[in-house]
Amino acid sequence: RVAIALLGGIAIGVVSTWTLMRAERAPVAVASQPPASVAAAVDAAVPSMPASLPVPQAVPRDSAAYISAARAVTAFNAEADVLIKAYQLNRMDLESGTMTREQFADALPALERRWWKLTLQVMDANEFAVPQFADARASTLEMGFYWRNFLTMYAQGMRKDDPALIRSAFSTLALAEREQYELWQFVP
């Protein structure tokens, strides 16, 4: 249901953006000088801005919130490792000749769906509700995003025999690996 809602929201956004881009823009009239009464009112009303935004307080490592978030990141890393190993096994089968290019390309979408499932679990997790864990949550979501894109592009590149698309897929994989490193830093 969540995936359908996400896809529906994206579709609505695309259609809305397309519609707005096609609409003619109304001309904007700009006066050469604003009336004196408007200028005086604007100059007199200088808004007060805070000196700085509040800085989130660090969450102690022995707190329940930190332990819960660390447990969630550890669980994510464990499941991600399973998915990465599944990809590596398929890749080894391809390189050894046990699996054809077509079979390999057909196996990648199943891994992509498993990455989607893992990503949706992170989106639904309450463990990252504390603002201080926004970076950890973002890293988990980005890692899933990059792996899904890698698998999709790699499968397409294999099916089309497109080396440029395959190179692009591996550039995306490098981004996923960077995010995985960030997660390893979060949980010692």
C-alpha cells in the first residue's frame, strides 16, 4: 500500500508539474518606482531574525533512543549484507558461466524488490523519529535507493548490451557503498 501511495504521489507530482510547465505565464507589471507610502511601510518593518537556529542536542550512546536506532541500523546492515551477498553469488555464477547474461539480468529485479522492501521498512521505522538520527535514516534510504538504481540500470545494460549504461550502474553502486560506510560509522 505504501509503495502504491508513493507511486501515486509521484504520478500526481509529474502531471502537475507538466501542466504548470505548459501553462502560459501571465505578464508581470513592474513599476519603475514604488509609491512612497509602500516604500516607507516596507522600510519601517524590518523583521527580526533569530541569530542562529537551535542545534540538536547529542543523544547519549547509553540512552534508549540511541540503542533503539543502533539496533535498527544494525538490522538494516544485516539485511543489506544478505542482499549484497545474493548479488555477489549471482555475479560469481555469471562469471563462472553457470548463469547466462539473460538469467543474470532476470535475477536482478528480484533483488531490487527485496531492496524496496528493506527501504520501506526503514521508512516505517519509529527508531529514527529523533531528529538527531536523520543522517542515519537518510543514509539507509539513500543506500537502498542507490542499490535499486544500480540493479535496474545493470539489468537494462545487460539486456541491451550497453556498456555505457553498465558503467553508469557501477557509478551508482559506488554511491551505495559510500552510504554503507556512513552507516558503519554510526554503529561501532
